Amino acid sequence: MTIEDREERTRCVQTIINIMGSLFPYLRDVNDFKHKLWDHLAIMSDFKLDIDFPYDIVTAETLYTRPETIPYQNYRIHYQHYGKTLERMIERVADYEEGEERTELIRLIANQMKKCFLAWNKEVVDNRKIFEDLRELSNGKLDFTDDSFRLVETKDVLHNKKNKIRKK
């Protein structure tokens, strides 16, 4: 920035780029490595370098622009520990015709509900609580008792979780 001759300034900057590249030799195989170095130099100089850049460099406007906000849905999750995905699955299965496929899906969903509940609350959960929540989330369409399904045991879920932690 203080060198008056533009060609001299460009040669000095080229030397700086070569030094920057030699500091990270393992990155030379990365696509656009030199281009990234020139972008970094422009950013470090606060975009005030008056030289001939060999690449189109990033501009301050594109670098500092905020991304568009993501429009979030404003729906209420009845039980946050189950999540919206399980709620949607329950709604879909509630409309299935009676049959073996529906029964198996309900069993899988109820077991997943129990696992989610135990991840949120590590204490013992009663299967009746899971079936009550299932009934409530399906608006009464899925009404089961403890006797109709055998859910995974609480100790098995908690024990598997401990084993996964130990393996890490």
C-alpha cells in the first residue's frame, strides 16, 4: 500500500502469496488454492490493495452480507421429546387401514416413542404413558393397552446407551 510503483507492488504481493503457499504445502492439491490465497490477502488488506489480481477476488459486499433468514414453521409440537417427525408418522399411521402392516408400524412407533422418552427422561417410563401419548397424538384413533403390544424394556434401552458410550 505504501509502494508507489504498481508493478513493484504487484511483484511484492506475488512474493507474499508464494510465502503464504509455502506455509501450507499440504493444501496445494486443493482446488483453487491460489485463488483462496489471493482472496485471503485481499481480506487481510481490507480490500485496499491497488494491484492487478490474477483472479476475481471476493468483494467486501459479498463477504459480509448476511444470508436470508430461513422461514420457520410456526407449528406447535405437543411433546417435544417425541419431535415433530414422530407426530407426523402417528398421524399417517392412524389413517392406515387395519392390518398387519399398520399393527407393525404402530409397534415400531411406540417403541421409538419409548426410546425418545427415555432419552429425555432417564427414569423408568410406564408403557401406559406411551400408549396414552399415542392415543392423544392420534386423536383417539390408536387406542391400545399394555397387553396388546410388548414394548422394549427400559433397562435394555438404557443398557444399550451405556454400551455405546463405553465403545467411544
